Amino acid sequence: MTKNIEYQFEYGCLGGTFDRLHGGHKLLLEVAFKLAKKVLIGITTDNLAKNGKEIPELIWNFKKRAKDVTDYLHTLGVSDDRIDIKPLSRATQYADEIPEIGVIVLSPETYGKLLEINDIRRKNDLDELIAIAIPYHRDESGKIVSSKTFRELELKLEQQKKQKDYDASL
């Protein structure tokens, strides 16, 4: 017998770069899919992803980032009919224009966009979004974990390897 799940919202959204999926991303996704029957996941385009980010050359491409999100959601048992991944070419895209969206799940990093989104929605006679903010994901020392953390580590390892190769060639 199939269990009928009651969702608080028919349609929710969230957005981000989703480079090197980590605990913070996973929490955003898990919360969104517990709240909404269907979730629009805006994943930044390659151009937007690299705009203003540190170590942009190491950001994975859109296709890989979208696949990582989908693969993770499948491990949670989320079916494809509940997943709506769209390329995000501006920060408030979709959230500020789709009337059916009722909730947005945000991290502290993106919470400031809520005011902008709801201003645009009001101007367009759309209901304001209800926001659910999740906390930053932190490591065991309390440091905020982000995709940048992993890109920095990858760059450092790459530099160490080059130095080791150089030293070996002497």
C-alpha cells in the first residue's frame, strides 16, 4: 500500500551553484523536498557560477552540477516527477516570476535575496514567498563549509603535486 504524503506546499524552490555537493547543499535539498511536492532547483549557469566566485576555473560545469544534484535526490528516493532543475542566469530568476511557487528554502548566504524576490513579486501582483532559512554547514571546528573550501583544497593539492614533480625532476 502506497503511503500518501501531505506536503505543506505544492511547489517550492531553491537556487545555487551546487558546486561540489556538500552537507549544506544536501540540507537545503532535503528540507525543500520535505516541504514541497515539487521543487524547482535553479542551478546557476556556467557564466553566473563563475561571476564573483573565488577560484572560478575549478567550478564544475552546469551539466555535472545538475547531475550531482539529481543523483543525490535519487539516493533520497525522490522521483524525477518531483524534480524541476532549471538553469539560473540571474539570482532571483523563477522565484520572482512563477505564481505557483509558495516557498523558498535559503541559506544565510542567499537570504538577502528574499527581500528582492518578494519586492518583485508584489510589484507583479504575486503572493510573497514564505522563506525557510537553514543554517550554515560547519565542520567539526566550527568553520563554515562551502564549495570554495573544496576548490581551495583541490588547488592546494594540485600545487603540492606540481612542486613534488618539480623537486623530483631536479
